[in-house]
Amino acid sequence: MVQLKGDEKARYVATMFDRISSRYDLLNTVMSGGMHHLWRRRAARLATREDQGEALDVATGTGDFALDLALMPGIARVVGLDFAPKMLPLALQKAQRQSLSQQINWMLGDAQSLPFPDGHFLCVTVGFGLRNFSDKEKALREMTRVVRPGGRVVILDIVPLQGNGILQRLQRAYFRGVVPRLGTLVAGNNEAYRYLPDSVDSYLTAPQLVAMMEGVGLQRARYEMMGLGTVALHVGEKG
Ligand SMILES: C[S@@+](CC[C@H](N)C(=O)[O-])C[C@H]1O[C@@H](n2cnc3c(N)ncnc32)[C@H](O)[C@@H]1O
């Protein structure tokens, strides 16, 4: 599948996430040992600081990142956008359960062509999404366009492992050997969880993503590693 490009890849990815939507949260928790919640919370804090405004979370999926943003002090409203139609009702249900549905609008849309004016949002985030986009640079350009000057673009994702040490080999074995089996057991779908390691291997390394962020005009682009070096949290600011 990794050879798919453009619209074909987009259709493949949207259908795949629709198929696993009802099991997506459970699999995330099992795969990361619950750590994914902490990673997004850290990312939400970095994205928002003390400023006031609206936040946009693209590739929002079942909405966890958008929900974390809605709890940040300066955030008046959040838009959660995704192109897989079956993910968004699950996000809405969670928002209702947490009494946050008034603060969040869920929108069907493509991260590579955002339906918002320039400079509108205080911050724009993407969690475990950029890796899946068919044109990552175009999506980053769009995210940067809609954030206001001084606002932050924050990207959280699994990155390809560097080197061939014992830790890296264990992590590869986990992604290639354990994750697809968990996909079959928990989600009844191993295709999506065979896709995951392929998508990580063909993704940008953390320094390559910094270069792409700078290329689309983000300043002070930087990152920190989490999850034993498997997850990178990138932040950049619009000048
Ligand atoms: C791995 S999930 C991440 C969901 C959520 N952000 C999280 O932190 O758990 C990736 C999501 O990206 C969405 N996605 C992929 N490409 C997209 C695009 N071009 N536009 C909007 N959403 C996209 C998929 O539908 C899926 O819901």
C-alpha cells in the first residue's frame, strides 16, 4: 500500500480509519500502554501557552487532541477536522460525555485544503496524522497559513527509528511483530496495523520534519522525543 499516492492514498487511508474507528481508542491504549494520553496533553500545553483564541486540530480522528485543547485555559473554541466520516461521531460522543460539546465543532474535511481564512487560529495541531497525509508539505503549508502570527503549529507522531541498537531492534520487532497481531485480536483488522509500521518507515525523521517546518515558514522549529524515542513532538511558530 505504501506505494499509493495522492487521491488513491487518501481514499485508502480514509476507508481504513473508518473500518477501525470503533476500536481505534482501545488499540491506542493497548499499543502505547496508555501513554498516548500523556503525550497529547503535553502537546496541548505546548500549543496553547497563556494566549486566548481558537484552536484547530486536523486529522482529529476520535477527537482526543481536540478534547485536550478544549480544556486549556485560553482556548475559547476548538475545531476538530478529519476526512474519515465514521471517526467524527465517536469524537462527538466523547465531547458530550465530557460536557465539552459546546466548545468543539467537528468538521469533515481535508487537512491539505483547509476551509479557513489566513491567520485565524491561535494554534493548529495534528496528532498521529501527518504521517498519513499524501502531501505532507502541502498540509503543513495549510496549517501554517491558518495559524495567526505568533501562533504555534504542533505535530505529534511516531517517527522512524534511527540506528540499529538493541532498543531500536526491539521497537522494530514490536511494530512489525506485535502491533499487527494486536490489530487482529483487538480490532479484528490487521491490515491497518500492518500499514502502521510501513507508514512510520516511510515518514520523515525528526530533523527532516524540522527542515520541512522551516521550509514552509515556521520559525524556532524544534522537537522533543518521548516514548523511548519512538514519538516526536514538534513545535514551530509563525513569524
Ligand atoms: C492515527 S489517526 C489520529 C487520530 C487522532 N489525531 C489521535 O491523536 O488519535 C489519523 C487520522 O488522520 C485522518 N486523516 C488522514 N489523512 C487526512 C487528511 N488528509 N485530512 C483529514 N484527516 C486525515 C484519518 O482519517 C485518521 O482519523
